[in-house]
Amino acid sequence: ASKLTEIVSAIAEQRSTPAKEIEAARRRIAESDGEVGAFLRLAPDESLQAAAASDGPLAGITIGVKDIYDTRDMATEHGSQIYRGHRPVADASLVSMARLAGAAILGKTTTTEFASLDPTPTRNPRNLAHTPGGSSSGSAAAVAAGMVPLAFGSQTGGSVIRPASFCGVAGFKPSFRLFPSVGMKTFSFTLDTAGLFAATAEDLALAARLITGRDFGAGRRADGRGLRVGFYKSAVDDEVEADMQAAVAEAATLLERSGATTVTVEEPASLTAARSCHATIQSFEAVMALSDEFRRHRQRLGADLGAILDHGATIEPAEYDEARRTARIGRKAASALFETVDVLIAPSALGPAPRGLASTGDALMNKLWTLTGNPVVNVPGLASSVGLPLGVSVIARFGRDALALDVASLLQAMIAAPE
Ligand SMILES: NC(=O)CC(=O)O
């Protein structure tokens, strides 16, 4: 697919039409989704005919929506046999807002069960022998395969940034609650964050602006002059594979070459502690969020999800409350990091996409920023020695989503044209 920004321009300049873009996306899915398996189902003709007649700012933009978002015109099954054929009456808020902006909700993309860890059959378009990551597996794969220019995902641990890194696409995990999660199946109500996938950070900024009406920055900075970049050194960096460490170092060099200054930012103990309490918060809240499914359909749950909920059911409220206090201290510490730097850069995953489909990978590099609520953008373009994508995360202060997107756009441009 061409990039979202290119399609928006082509429609505005009448070099294309919404109907042509919708037909082209359907054709691309028919041609390539057989081996990738990103889409579960496509929208009915009447929905796509209505979208073809749209003249909104997102007219002609086809979107793949992770199947934990309610859609009024398609089944919404949450990756669970419990919800087979389930038809919501209304769209999730973000879906409705995108439709109101003229977008074509083209189809539902695969999700791990309830957006947790049990893998889907979806393959990584960059190398079909590898996982696309999860839990937003189909959304990352659909954009990476060029089927659609935009896809919706969600992140509770690392489910936007990690698959974006594995599939070599731009991923946006906004500041917590910047996007509404209404109508998105809840796993953890203090962590779940709606997010986006697109080919470039510039596309993400435009999509976010046209869906929400918020200003996400004027687009790519000219250079890095005046930008203070923190090279984040976490307590778990020894888990990061050498080629991913090299990728982040290359990103820092490219930003310096564009005029930025870089300093090393060591992780404070309070953020190491915050990362460690993510699982307690996530599991304790998931037992409540999925109480009915867990209590009435335990045997119909996947192995990983069942284990998470079984453990979550043993956590005492006092332990959860202590974890929330640790998280709150972590949020304050995360804010303090940005008193001396404008953005941080860090690995988006431990390494490239693991081989096989047995695991969607590890959220170790992502869960802290999900818990603190800071905006994160995955910047694609770098690759391992065998050509598998390696994503670099640009992290900004809570609420500075436009800055994260602008710096990500600059870095993506520097990676694409390093001279
Ligand atoms: N939903 C999630 O974020 C879980 C994951 O990181 O795989």
C-alpha cells in the first residue's frame, strides 16, 4: 500500500478516489493474506460502499482493526472461542471516530486471545518462518505486508511496539488514555492502551490528528538541532541481543549527526521497581476484567491466559495496592527523567522476531512505558544481520506525543537516508 500521507494527498488532489483505494486494498488482501493470515474477516459490501462515498479527511484510508475492538458491522471475537460470532451493536469509540472521519474499516485483524499471550497463526511478512509478535499480530502484519496503510492495535505489556519492531513498521503507543479505549475488550483497566500501526511515523501523526482532532505536530523536524536525546540504560539491558543494542547505538549516532546532543540516562531504582510490579497489576486486574469468562469458561481459555488468570486469582488486594503505589512512584520518576532530556531512545524488543509461531516475544522492553503511560513510537528501518527488522523506541514525557512522533519521523528519515 502507499503510505497514508500519500493516499490522503492523492484523494485531496483527485488523483485517486475512496472507491479505488478500497478496491485496491481488497485486492492486496486477496493476493497476499493467504500466506500471512493477518485478517479474520472483511467488512460487508454495504459498509464499504458507504465508505466509498465518504468525503471526510480520512476518505480512502482503509483500516485493519484488531479484533478486540467492537465493530457494529462485523463479528468481534477477541481471539476467543467463547465469543464465536459475537456481534456488538455499536462500534468501539476509536472505530466510530475513524468512520466519522471518512475512513473505511476494511476488516478485523488477528489478536491473541483477549490480547494476552496465546499466539495466533499469523506470520511475519518480512520472513514467514517468524512470528509477527503480539498481541496485535494481524495489525502489524497487515501494515508490514502493505495490505492497508493503517491498523488499530492495543498495548497492555508490549503489544503495539514489539510487533511493530518485529514487522518493521511504525507503531504508536500514545500517552495513557489519549485515545479512548471504550468498546475495546478490557484486559487490565490501568494499563490497556489503544495504539496505531502505519508505514511511517509521519503517517501515524496524520492519522492520529485526523481521527482525534488533536494537533500531533507539524510533521517531521528538519533536523536535530537543539534536541536533547537520552540513551536509556535500563536494569534489564543485559537481556538485549547484540544486534538490537547496535541498532539503538546507530540511532543515537544518526540523531547526533542531525545536530542532536545525546547523553546516557541510567534507570533509577524506582523505575526498575515499577517494571517489576507490572505483572501483579496486569494479572490482578485481568481476573476482574475477565471474571465471567474465567469463572464460567476456564476450560475454553488458552494455556498461557489460563495460567495468568490462575496466578492472578492468588494475588491479595494488599499486594495489588502496593504494586499500584510502586507504579505511582514510577510515574513521578519517569516524569523527572525528562527534566534533562527531550526524548529517550531504547530498544523496542530484545531482538528481532523469534523464529516460529510458538511465542509472540517478550514485553520486557515495553511494559515499563505502558505502566508509566509515556508515549512511545517504534521507528522501523534498521535490520539484523539476516535482514529481520529491529525497531528503536522514541519515548517522550507524558502528553508530549507530538514530540515523540516528530523525533521518530526525523530518525526514520535519517535511517532511510543516512548520508
Ligand atoms: N497485550 C499485551 O501488551 C501483551 C504483550 O505484550 O504481548
